[in-house]
Amino acid sequence: MDISLIVSNILNPPILFFFLGMTAVFVKSDLEIPAPMPKLFSLYLLFAIGFKGGVELIKSGITQEVVLTLVAAMMMACLVPIYTFFILKLKLDTYDAAAIAATYGSISAVTFITASAFLTELGITFDGYMVAALALMESPAIIVGLILVNIFTNDGKRDFSWPEVLQEAFLNSSVFLLVGSLLIGVLTGERGWHLLEPFTQGLFYGVLTFFLLDMGLVAARRIKDLQKTGVFLILFAILIPILNAGIGLVIAKLIGMPRGDSLLFAVLCASASYIAVPAAMRMTVPEANPSLYVSTALAVTFPFNIIVGIPLYLYGINLFWR
């Protein structure tokens, strides 16, 4: 593997600020991001990437490649929780296995955004319709996880409301803003992009950098929870993303995606949710231990993907697409 890809990725300002946030926790600095700010940064990033994706989607149009990619995205969002559930069942009970499987079947929007910034830095183009794949992959894993709990527990019908679950899965703030921004980008096209470009483009890297600083703080604080997970889950949180990314790359090659889109698709397959799915699992599967599914996704998989995974997946693409 070309180590220069990893070095280039690590030396990007957003990644260095992620390390700075982690270091602040390790040295017991009192560095703190005020509570409302990370939420605002998250909403801004979703808005900016969704709006740009909509503008690019209207440029490219709905082609066979777009349709195949979106179908593949939905398929992976449904299949990943199923096979990871049976792997996790080797060591965990049904509740924890289903919650973690749902977490890894869903996606991390920030990992996707970081990969987009990485491609931009390297001058590799990618299509806006990948944002639609991002939006489609966030929610199905929640539904699959709950179905698995219902099938593999003996307590009959579980005491939760399916309408509430579906609302949480498909109308949570991140999905709603992402899809809404995408549609507005489609409707306004180039005219809308020129009007908002100073806001959506000029501020993007600065906000991403500040957000990853906060993510470094949060991830470092979660590391202590890894003591409860054991070696099995730590290995799972590293190896499963690599496996999922590999499957994603095979699918991307079969569809004929270009390099940039292939990397983003692999990153979507490899990432794990640490916001939407944990919120849904706390509400619907209270028997599951949140320290397991949050700490593995946030303290292991997220740092692995943004530091090593993204350049590793691009290296695989460079081999397969040569």
C-alpha cells in the first residue's frame, strides 16, 4: 500500500484537529466545545453536502448508473445488519447483537463528508448523486435491527410503536435536512449554487475542521468504554468495515462507478452510525448496552475510517481500477 496516501490524509487540517481534540482529553486539558455548537456544525455540514449533491444530481440526471448505485446502497443497508448480527451472536446476546448490527448497517455522514474532502484535496471528481445514496442508507438498518430482535427473542411482540420507530428512522433531523437540502439543490440548480456558494463552499472546510476537533474530544472520552467491549468487539469494529468496504468495491466495479464514486460508496458501506441509530436503539431496544454500540462505532470505527480506512479503500480502488 502507498503509505503516502495515509500520510497525506493525516496531514490534512481536519484530521490533525481530530488528533488535537483527542490529545486534549489525554493530557486533561479543559478544552471544551460549547454544547449547541457541535449540533450546529453537524446541521451545516449536512445542509452543505446535501445542497451541493442536489445541484450535481440535476447536472448528471437520472442514469442507469445512478439507479443501480441507489439500489445497491439500499441492498447493503439491509444486508450488512443481517450477516453482522450472526457474527455478533457468537459472543453477544440478541439485544446487543441487533443494536450493534444496526449501527454498522447504517452510515456516518461525517465519514462520508471527510472522504469527499479527501477526494477534493487529491483532485479526484465524484458525482452528487452519492449524497442520495447517503440519505437512503441511514434508516433501513434500524428497521432490520428491530426485525431481528423480534425474530430472535422469545418475549413475543415488543412494546414499542412502529409509527414512532418509522418516524425516528426516516424523519430524524439528519435524514430530513439531508434529503430536504438535496431536493432544494435539485430545484434551484446552478442559480441556487451561485447564490449560496460563499456559504456552502467557502465555510465548508473550516466548519468540518472545527467539527472534527469536537469529534476528537468525544472519541477520546469514549475510549475508556472499550474496556467493557473486549478484544472481540474491537477487532469487529476494525475488520467488519474493511470487509464491508471490500464488498462495496466489488459492487462498484460491477456497476462501473468511477474512482471517486467508488470510494464514497465503499466509505458508506464501511462506516457506522453513532448518532441516528444509537438514538433509535435507546428508544426501541433499551435492553441493549449503549456503551457497546456507541463506543465501537465512535471510538474505533470512526477514527479508523477517517485516518486509515479512506486511503486504504482508495488504494484498493487504484489496484482494481488499473
